[in-house]
Amino acid sequence: MLPVQPRARFRTWLGAAVAVAVLAGLALVSFPATTTAPASNGGPGAPMGAVSPAPHVDEASRTDAVDDMLRHRAQAVLAHDEQAFLATIDPKADPAFVAAQRRLFTNLAGVPFDVWSYRLHADDTLDVVGLPDDADELWAPAVDLRYALRGADLTPTDRAMGYLFARHGDTWYLRSDSALDTLGRRTWRGPWDFAPCVVSTTEHGIVVSHPGSEPMVERLVRELDSSVQAVSAVWPTSWSQRVALLLPDSPAEMRALVGPDFPVESVVAVAVADRVDNKARTVAGQRVVLSPSGVRALSVASLRIVLRHEITHLAARADTVDGSPTWLLEGFADYVGYRDSGVTLAEGAPDLAKRVRQDGPPTALPEDRAFKSRGSELDLAYQQSWSLARYVADRYGENTLIAMYRRLAGAGPVSASETDDMLREVLGVDRGGLVAGWQSYLREVLK
């Protein structure tokens, strides 16, 4: 992730983003059978209690009926059939929910999907109590939306949907997508939940935006393909070379796309992924989410560095195990981002340069906790990481830097002694030797 910086300065802040398999919505919540809740009309946000299921329910028939309804809903999205889509909505649902579903269908019209379907998990159910007068039955099974963006996703991705269904007679409908929020089962929100989507396609990806963002989209389209090619020229392992850039309109939309814990008001961009299988080297749902305001303030050169940094995270993600040293992940991404930019270390790392001149070079590798801080400490951590990567590339060669990344990032969290062993394999020195060489390099380059 890249926070907003004045002038031509920027820092990276990926933190947990690139290492997260699923950002939100996939946690399983357990509720005791004795818990109850007041009666509810099932409208948006209305709480539901959990009780044991009624013994008379025909589980198989109910599952088949709801599954069939979801299949028709998915087909309606792909066929752009509004009448069929709205026919899946409970006619007695909260009017605000019905209106939101109408907007959702309209917002989806401009998005090309290779896949849009639902997966129903009947064995993972929140059994609701407090049946409204206008429904014969309510049901809250787990549901996943499975979708793939044409031009970006080679593998479909899954996102959890907090759906509540209602039966009237023999017919099942979608009643709400927010009534289960208070029970921990929330609906994932995509760009189409916020405004009509406009999709611009390039050879190596797509840009998903909203009306009114045309000038920024033009800049992104001009830089996307060259950024993918620049990353691929460095990263030696095959990857999809397909990128989805998402340009939200508001901090609320960006927060929905990257998770609630990111400081979206200050970041420029963040790379995310829904699911990662390092053994199979597959990644699903990779996106680069751009700030609705911060990215627009970047110069052409700055935007190019930002895109190449984030796309590096995408390219290397299948080979990056969760828990790898943050200094390695961010330093390498910055190295690729700044590569061929003409920006010197002194220009791109002014805080580090000042520190070296006044107090001498760092005495240890940046700790992970420093990347969770803010302000000058965070700036310094990223500048140190970038300088480390540049040092290894300058001293040992770019191929050795890549080998170091693949060795350490492929191992994930390891002990200090194991890290020393891996560094000796690649560089011929342990952490102490790496730090000593880095210190000499900084004294020379930043004098």
C-alpha cells in the first residue's frame, strides 16, 4: 500500500494486505442454541437470534429451492435480465433493500464477467427466530458469490454474502443482505454496490471505475501495460500478467474493498488478494485498489512507481508465504517500482539520508512493527527497506536480490538462526554481515 505523500515523495505500506488470503467476510461465527432475539421484520440490519432448527423442515427441498433461485439470479446478472433479477427479491422485503437491489443491477451493467454464480452451504446455517407476519419461513445459510472479471481473473474468486431468505408458500426469495450483520455474517461489497461501473480494458488488465473519473482512468490505462511489462522483466517466475485496477469514489468504498483496518484516508494504493495457495502457486481475487483522492495528486512519474510497486506484489504473491519479513517484501517492491525511474536513493529516501548524515546508518534490519506505525517512523522503515534492496542489487547483482526474495519470502516466518542460514546460502553472509555491508553502502551513497 502506498500512503499519500507531498511532492514526489511516497512510501509503501502494504503491511498485511498482500499477505492476507481473505480480507473480510469469511469468518465462521458460532452461536449457542439457547440464544434468542426479539421478533424482526427481516429488514436491513435487523438482528436475528439463533435456535435449533424446527424438526419438520424439509432440508433437501429447501436447499434445492433456494439453490435454484440463486441460479436464476446469477443467470439474470450474466444475461442483463433485470426482470428475472428482481423476481428473486422478496416482494415484501424492506423497500430500501429492494431499491438497493435495483441500483445494484444497474451498476453491474458495465462489468464484463466470465463467471457469476453462487455457492450455497446448507450445512452452515444461522437458524433465525422471530418470524415476521408476512413470511412463512426464514432461512440464513452461508452463501458465497463466485465471480471472475473478464480481462483480469484467470481463476474465479469467492466472497461471502450475508443473505437472508424468505419463503412465501412454495417460493423462496432473497429477503435481505444485511439482516445478519449483527451476527457476524456480512455481505461483501464490490464496486458495483456503490455506483455504476465503467470498465476500461488494456492488453494486460482492466480499470474498474465510476462515471466522472475519466481523466484519471486515461492516465491509468496509459500506464497499466507498461507497468506490467516492467515488472515481468524483473520477476522471473510466471504469473498471470493480468491486473485489475479498482478506482473507488469514496473512502467508504475503498474501505469495503481493502478491509476496515487500513487508513484509507491517507493511502495511495494497496494490493490485495482473496485466496492464495502457495503450494499450487495459485492466487484468486488479486486487485490493486487506488485511493479516490490520493492517486489523483500523483505526477506521471510517481504514478508509474506506485503501479509498478503494487503490481510487483501481485506478480510475486504466489511465491510469498504469509509472515515473510516486511522489509524484504516492501523493499523488493520499491526496488522494482523505482527501477529505471532515475530517482536516486538520496532523493527517494530523504529521511534516511538525513538520519545517516546526523546519526549514522541503521544498526539492524527494520522490524515488522515499524511498518504498522505512522508518520516519520513508517517513512523511515520503508526507506530503509528500499535501500536494503538497492544495496543487495548493487553489491551482489539483481539476480541475487531476486534469489534472496524467493528464498526468504518462500519460507515465511522463521527463526533468526534460520534466516541467517538462508542469507548465507544466497549472499554468503548472515544478518550481521548483511547489516554491516548495508551500513558501509549507506555511508558511501548518502554522504
